Amino acid sequence: MSNDNSTKEDDVAPIVFGRRFAHSETFKTLFREGMDLVEETAAYLDGDGRSESRDLMRAASLGYATESMRLTTRLMQIASWLLLQRAVNDGEMTAEQAGQEQAKVRLRGYNSSITGPAWDELPARLRSLIERSIRLQDRVVRLDDALSGAPTEAPADNPVGYQIGRLARAFGGGE
């Protein structure tokens, strides 16, 4: 027998999940969800949020200002990433161009402390927007990691994910 099969197998590239996901209906849903959250947050902060913040005590008012800035910054970074990805998907820019622009986008950071007395004093709607933005940020970071081929770590409380991560590292799938 010849080695034709091994040559064919060597030519087959693995399917990169992130690239397929970025062109899917699921990505379009994520994009809409992100943009809707940006709009909802802007409307809240310009409307009800202003009046709610006036009724807060001094310490809570400082917390409101800090968390609303973190929230808007987090959402603007997410929106920038989503818009860049959509531009590549729609052929409006190349992946290389998007990569240069994406280097300016910071998806990680802007952490919010979602426990404690200061958190509890914030208006419920602001807390909800923050929590939703953090969940969206986590999803976008995972997608960005998948697109870039970066190894991802499973949450510590996920034993199956932990084992899969160990297997991937053992077979050269990540450090």
C-alpha cells in the first residue's frame, strides 16, 4: 500500500470553530444582543438612571458614577469588537485590517465588584445592566479566543472542562 492516505490526512486542516461561529446566525444574534444592550444602557443612563442617581447617598452616588463609567467602557469595547467582526464577515475590511484595529480594543478588564454593601446600594436596573454586560463580555472574550486560536481555560468548577483542558495541553493543544 502507498502512503497516499497519510498525505491526504496531512493536507486536511482542522476546522476552526471560532471562524465558523463568526459567520453563523448565533453570531448575528450575539451582535444584536450586544447592540441592544448598548442602546438600552444609553437610554437608561440618560433617563431613569439620572434621576435614580440623584436619590442616592454620597457613597452610593460615587459607586454609581464609577460603575456606570465601567459599564459604558465595557460596552463600547464590546461594540467595537462586534462591529469589527461584522465588517470582516461582510467583506468591508480584511482580517488584517481588522486585526490592526482590534489591537486597540480591550475586551478584558473593567471589572465590577458585584457583591457587598456598595453593590447592594446601586439601583436594581443598573445592577442588572452591569451583570448582563459582564456575561456578554465573557461570551465575546471566549469567541475572540476561539477566533485567535488562543487556548482557553475551563472554569475551575467544571471538571469535564478541566479534563479536556488537561488533554489538550498533554497533546500539544495549549499551554
